[in-house]
Amino acid sequence: MRQIARPAVLADMAVALLDARHPRVEPIWRTLEAAARPSYFLTWGWISTWLSALPAAALPRLAVISQGPTPVAACFLGRRRQLRHGVISSRGLHLNGTGIAGFDELCVEHNGVLCAPETACSLRTLTALLPADWDELMLPATDAGTFDPHDVSAAYQVHVDRAVSAPFVDLARVRATGDYLKLLGANTRSQIRRARKTVGPCALEVAGSADHAAAIYRELVALHTASWRERGEPGAFADPWFDRFHRRLIAERFAHGEIELLRLRAGGETIGCTYNLIANGRVLFYQSGLARFADAHIKPGYLCQAAAIEHAAASGHAIYDFLGGDARYKASLSTDATRLVWLRVQRRLARFAVEGQVVRWKRAYVAWKAARSTAAAD
């Protein structure tokens, strides 16, 4: 395969864009991954499955930043032209994504650029090195502090489109106390203990093979889908491509210790199933499927998460990560939290200035209407 972009040089650094299936892609990524020890979404296990699942037209390119002959940083960049509001044209680059909603519903979090030790890739460096054929650079779900929004040249402006809490459990604290529930608030602790008493003795089933994992996954999907359909929504697994991706990920990566499927049962009945991703001491809670109970005191989500967290602590992992989101259960069951931010780097173009002003006017109008409605109600 061919290298498809000539390097651009900044001091002693250069960037080259490679086809996603170029033979150099895997060794470069694996080398940097081994040094960076990233979250599972930036491991070769996830990345290789993602690249294999994408159609050729949607494949991103690998941006490789080198010092001399040595790659020191890399990320995938999807390219997508967009027409917003019917008039605002934008050539977008998407960090470790495609820019196509149907494929990016995988929801990569703790996103970033893989860097060698003692190497940092700032927004200033990245924007200076990349070829100039883009208008916006999207950096979704990066850890707060990874990129300084103010560290760009005057030719760019950075928008924080979204910011959410990313709760997690410090598993060392669980092991130190010997009782995970002692780390929780009194109300949450009471609810879990009452639910355990109501359902009786629980047994946590841990998938021991890819086939076993696939069986638990199928039940998880069925429970998840049924629950969401009761609410009038299709659920996360309604898209066949999304479902095929995860079936493939489980089949190909379970043997590498990267995939965890758990099923919690009581009295022979399933309470719920949990799907986790594991890398570098971090267990990422990705999805679950929960049974429905008439008794409101049975909290299947709390029961499944508590069992999964206790299992993760006993397995010697460092972090149980709920990923991003402000759901109440995540805050209730966590011991700590970080922040995830969605950044957008824009060139200072007139059409974006006009778009920004229109958006501000719309927000002001909506706020004004809401204030009038509140005043009328009073």
C-alpha cells in the first residue's frame, strides 16, 4: 500500500499519513501502545477490530509523528465533509473516529494521541504538523488536561462542545477496606444490602471461554433490548453493524484477556449481565443487560455493578471505570471521578464566525422564551 501524504516538518518533527491497512500501521501502533499503556479503546485489540469492521470508504488514516526516523506519536484521523444548516461547509478531521455517526456510536472514551515516553503532542504541535486541508479537528471524549484549549496559534480557536464526569472506583481502596460497600454513601449501601437480602444468595458467573462469553453477551443483548423497548427506544444494539462489531471483538479478543462477560444469578434466575473491557489494570464498564423485577427494592443494576467491582478488586485490577456520563448510579457507586471533554479546533474562517453568532442568537432567544414562560407561570 502507498503512503498518501508527504511529511510536513516542524523543527525536527514530521508527520506522515498512512493508509489504515499499510503494513507499518500495526508495528507503529503496538510499539507506542506498549509505552503509553492507554485505556482499552486505544489498544491494538480494539483498533484492529474496528479497522477490520469498517468499510473501505470509511477507513481513517494513521497520522504518524516522527523525530528523525523514530515514530514518537500516532493517532487515526477520519475525514468527513459536512454541510451544517444547509450552508456551512466544513472539512472535518476526527480523532480516532470516522466522522460517520453510525460507525462512531462505538463511543470511544479516554481518547487521545499515543505518545512515546517524555513526548507530548499538544494542540499547537498537532495543528502545525497536519496538512492544511481541513477546517475543523474534532477531539471527542479526551481526558480533561490532555489538551490545553488555549495552546493553539492565533489561526485557530478551540470550542469545548461538551464536558462530563467520568466516575470510577479506586480498587486499591476496595482491597484496603476489605468491603466495597463501606466506601459508598449510606443510602446506596443500604439499597444494595436490602436488594441482596431480598433476592437471596447471588452467584457471579464469569465467562471462561469465548463461546461462554458469547452466550452471556446474547443474553445481555436480549435483556438490554427488552428494557429499552419498554421505554420506546431501540437500545444500543439495534444497529446490526454495532452488534456485529462486538460479536467479533468478543470472538477475537477474549483469549487475550481483554474482554469480560459476567452474569449474576440468584435462585437460578438471571439478575443481569455485564460487559467490560480490560487493559493495563483498568476495567471499563461498557454495557449491561438487566432483568426487570416487580419489587422496586431489587436493584439489578446496583447488584450487578457491586458484584463486578468486587470481582475486579479481587482480580488485582487498579480501576473500575464507569466511563463518561452523569447517570445517578455512576456517581452513587463510584469513589472518585475525572472529566471527559469534547474539543473542536476551528480555523478562524468567516463562515464559522457567522455560524457562531447565529447559534448565540438562537440560545439567547430560547433563554428569553423560557424566562417569559416562567414569568407568566408565576
